[in-house]
Amino acid sequence: MQRAIRPIISKNYYRMKKYILASLLFCMTVVGYAQGFSSFSAEGSLQPATIKNVINGFSTIEVIVGEKTDLKNVDFHYRLLSGCSLSKELSKDFSQPQKVTITKSNGDSKEWLIFIKKLRPAPLPVELVFSETNPSVWTPETIGWAGNGVDTEKSTVIRFGNKGVSFWVSFDKPATKVDYQLKMVSKEKVDFDGDFLVETSADGRKWNILAEFDENNKLTMDGNYRHGISKDVRFIRWTYVTRNKLNLNLNNIYVTAE
């Protein structure tokens, strides 16, 4: 088992600024296409919405909210890109993903799916081992985890394919350690050239850096890590803050009180 990376708490302020900037840049990819949302927010959200406007298939909005959010009565706000309109008004009921079509003044249209994901804590131990028989596909019934911007086509792992992508785990009792595997997607031996954070939180809003991987603390080829966590922690988040070339796969997550 790879020894834990030394926490770098003193860099929290600067790293959080980088994380917020990466999230905003990820969301701003919407301006490259014709029909879409320029912004979306929901009451109870734990971080800014991820807006992903793609050429082929459904474009998506993903928002992670806390467990106290009533998904049948969500207050939300949005803006559309210039010259766009909705095919129908959105409902406040987000207990299931909402599908909507956006049409531009020239007649072009695009279909969207809007996910508001309630992050409900799981009982310990948390064991997330994704595979073909246990895919990493979030549904409204999912307990204990949610992803924001992850590549859903790679459902045997949690695939980080862009900057600003994050994966969250929540649990209901004190834990003492977290194990996980974080591997670079490459057929050759390469050096990690990005910036990746692992963070913990007691409330899902204020975060402390548990580990940071970058040009100084590079990812290893086997990718196996273990970190001790304090007993007040109820959330763990993995975030690809800066991506240059490599995609990353996260899997085999264990949160335990042993």
C-alpha cells in the first residue's frame, strides 16, 4: 500500500482559488455551442453547477445538493445564452432528472438533461468498487456518493477527463481512514503533469486538503493510497483541478472506522 501523501493545509486558500477557477472554466465551455444555458443554480447546492454543452447527444447540467434539500420543491435560477428559449418551463420537482429542449431563434435546437443530485450519507463502512456488474451510474436512489462532470461512458471506474471534475463521498458516522486507487490512463510509464486534490469536510462546504498530487508529489503507477482522517469528517472529495494531458481513473474506495 502506498504511504499517504503529507497533508498540505497551508496552501488551502490558494488551492481553493484554483479549484473555483477550474470549475468556472469548465462551466464556461458552454459558450462554444449555439443552444444552451449560460448559468444554473439551485438552493442547497454544495458547489457551482457543472454545465456541459456537447455537440452530439444530450447536454447536461449537474448540481450536488445537501441531504436536507427537498428535491420535489427546489428553488432554482438559470440564464440562457442569447437568442435561446426553452421548449417548456422547468418544474421545481427534481426528484428525477428533467429533460428540456432549448431552441435558438434560427430554429436550431438542443436537448438537455438537468440532474440535481442529493448527496445522502452512507453507513460505514463505505465500499465503492465499480465494475461492469456494479457500474458507476448515479441514480436518484444512490446513497453515499455523487459525481460532478465525470465521464459517464467509462462506467467501470470514476473517470476524470477534464479539469473541474469532482467525485464526492458522504458517510454518517466517524471514520478513521480512507483507501482508494487513483491511476493515470496511459499505456506507457509517464509522469503526472496536472494538479489533483483530495479533500475532507465536516459539512460539505468548508474543506481541508488531505492530499495533493502535482509535479512535486506525483502519482505512482500502482495508484494505491491510504490516508488517516479526523473523526469530524463526513465528506471526502476528489477533484481534478488542472488537467494537461492525462485522464485519471478513481476506484476501490473504502472508508472505514477500523
